[in-house]
Amino acid sequence: MTLDSMTGFARSDGSHDGQRWTWELRSVNGKGLDVRLRLPPGLDRLEVAARKRIGESLTRGNVQVSLTVTREGGATTLRINEQVLDAVLAAMNRIADRIDAAAPSLDGILALKGVLETTEVEDDEVQRAALDAALLAGLETAVEGLAAARAREGEAIGRVLAAQIDEIERLTAAAEAHPARTPEAIRARLAEQVEALLGAVPALDPQRLAQEAVLLATRADIREELDRLTTHVAEARRLIGGGGAVGRRLDFLTQEFNRETNTLCSKANDRELTAIGLDMKAVVDQLREQIQNIE
């Protein structure tokens, strides 16, 4: 399986029985799956089926779905509104003897607002069912197109994530091998700090001094952080390689990466080791930004 992005666009066009339709689907990042449908009047009956179909393919993202339907020629009829026509004729009769004017023509009467109405031909139940099936088939095509677009972008993001994980691993190895981590370097640093303590408090109790020395040594040891970073690198590669909807788990993992890099920086007993930790923190921030796009 590959990773899927939450960003994509797809369009599907078609026609059925004198009606043309277009589906457009757009998706962007979201914490969950939020589908917003915009359907033409009279086609609200498709909402439940449309939501169900989209939910079968997507698990996260804000998805905007719009459907437009237009009728081709021959889909309307003309009818005379008898009530309006009767009212117009009655009014003409009442004023015929009051004014000196030519008798109204037929086309003039029909041109009066409300006399002649245009109405759309209503489909029967069988026609509606056939149209619904055609529209949902078009939605199926659009959803497949959106899923494919999200998969293509997800594949590209996956390559970026893999490179960032490699960089975190490289920086972890650099911290592991840094001379400041050797027992000799830690001992020398510890001796300096103990000497500073004795200078500040000459009468420091030997037992208290031993406790402070142990505490300083513990703070200088980044073994635990390096081991956790190595474990997190392996887990990130497993999740990326497995694919699927792993965005939330990867996002949680970046929080763990961030925690370990912060601790590494605070414990670092050397300027270069601190620089390695800061470089790693910058990569972790970039990693988290990319992961926000993953389903």
C-alpha cells in the first residue's frame, strides 16, 4: 500500500436521457472526514448514497462535492394560465368603453406576464431511477479519480518523508559518534562542574557532593534519547512502508521525535552536539509539516 494525501481534485462529466451533468470533487486537509455536498434542487435524494460512496474510499479530509445538471433541448412545455387569462380579459372588457384604443391582439395578450408559462417536463418514477443510477455512476468515476489524485500526491510526499527520516537517522548516528559522548569527555566535563561546585560551596558535604556528581553525570548522558530516536526511526519507516491511513499515527510519532530532540539539546555538554540536536529539531519540524497532508 502507498500513502495517500488529503489534497486532490477530480471531475466527471456525462449525460443521460437529455440531461447533462458534471460532478466536481475537491479535498484538502482535515482532522476527520467532512463531506459537504451541493446538489441541485430536486436531487437531494442522492445525498445519503453519495456520502456513503465517498466514505467507502476516503477516511480523512475536508471534501467539497458539487453536482450541476442541465437539460438539453425539448425538455420544456408551454401552457396558458387560465386564471390569469380570464382576469386579463375581464379587465379589458371593463375598460373597453372608457378608452379609444385598438382591440388587443392575440400575441399582445400572450405576451402579458403570467398568461403564458414555461414548465419543465417532469420525469416519472422509472426515469428518475434511471437518472439517479447514471448520476451515481458518474460520482463513482469522480471518487475514483479523486482517490487516484490523492494517491499520486501521497506517493510524492512519501519520498520526502523517507528522505527526512534518513536525515534524522544520520544526525542520530552523528550524535552517537560525537567525541563529546566518550567517557573521557563526560568525565572531564563532570570534573569541571564538580570543581565549580566546590568553588561556590567550599564546605560542601562529601555525600551531597557525590549526589550532585551523579546528577550531573545523568544529565550529561543522552543514551536513552538516542535509543528512543533509533526506535522512532524504525517505527516511522514501518508506517510509511505499510501505507494506508497512517497520518494520525505519524503525527503522534513526530511529537515523540520532538520530545527526544528537545531533551537531547538540553542535555548536550558540547556546542557541536547541541548544533546536531538543533539540526535534528529543524528536520522534525519539516517532517511534521509534511505529515499534516497525509490521510
